[in-house]
Amino acid sequence: MHYKNVASDWVSLRKEALEILQKESELQEIVQLIGYDALPEPEKGILDTARSIREDFLQQSAYDDVDTYASIKKQHLMLSAILEFGRMEADAIKKGSSSAKIGTLEVRKQMSNIKWTKEEQVEQLVQDIRENMKKQFKRGDRIDAKFTIILGEDEITNNTLSIKNMVTKEQFTIKKEELEQWLDSNINTNH
């Protein structure tokens, strides 16, 4: 019945989501004892995915015209996107990324918008989110930079460099000749 009315993977997605929520329940006891920050990164990733399942999939607002009702098709798209993100997050964590860094990805914020999207627009949104997920996780695999140095036309004209902190998103400008000194003082303190 599920294969005809929803999708062939609906049962496995539902099972995967329930397993994640069960793991979250077990991890919450540990979090109360030692705190979230003391958890290993893979467990933080599980908690992130579980929170997304609860907040972005299971919670509904009876007062919102769009979120009051979601078709089975929309539910399938939402859940499959959330779980796909969770799998990509787990893979990125295995490669050395942190759940905090993954939490800053723009696509994470886009995921919460699925529930507020009208039925006729949800398929396109989920497709866009999936493409963004692939791009952002791929970019994260290539670059795990704490800082980015920007050298555009203004910087060349003014003999300066713009430096962006990739964690805090702060950006500032220094003179080219100050770069070596800045690197010495910041690279040694930001390991």
C-alpha cells in the first residue's frame, strides 16, 4: 500500500527516522549528565538530525494556512531531504568536520522552510535544497579554512587585503605589508 500511495522508500525512511529519534532519546540522558559539548561529534550530528526531524517534520502549526496540512507527497519529500542531510552530515563528520560548522551551512536554514512552502512549490524547493546540499558539502570537503583572503579590484588599487573569518563571518582589511605579521599572530593562536 505504501509503495503505491507514497514512495517505495517510505517504510525505510520512516524506520530510519524512528531509529534516530530513539538514539536521540538515549543521548539526551548522557547530555544531562555530561553536557552537549562533551559529546563526540558523531553523536552531536545525530542530535542535529533528530532536532530537524522533530522541528521541521513532526511539528505543525494549526494556525498557519500552509503548515496545517501536508500531503503524503510533501511529507515524503521533507523527510527524505532531512535524512539525506543527516547522512551527509555524518559523512562530513567522519572526514573531520564539526557539527557546529555544518550547522552554519545555508542549506540547514533552507531545510526549515520546506514546511512553510505551498504544495505546488515544495518539489522545486526540495530539488533546490538537494542541489545546494551537494554543493555546500562538497565545498566543505575541499575547504576547511578558518580564514579567507580576498584580493579584488579595490584591494589591488588600495594595496590592501580583505580577510574574512569563516567561523564568525567577520571581515576586515589590512595593508599587504602587514600580512606576514597578521599570519604570525593569528595562525599561531587559531590552531
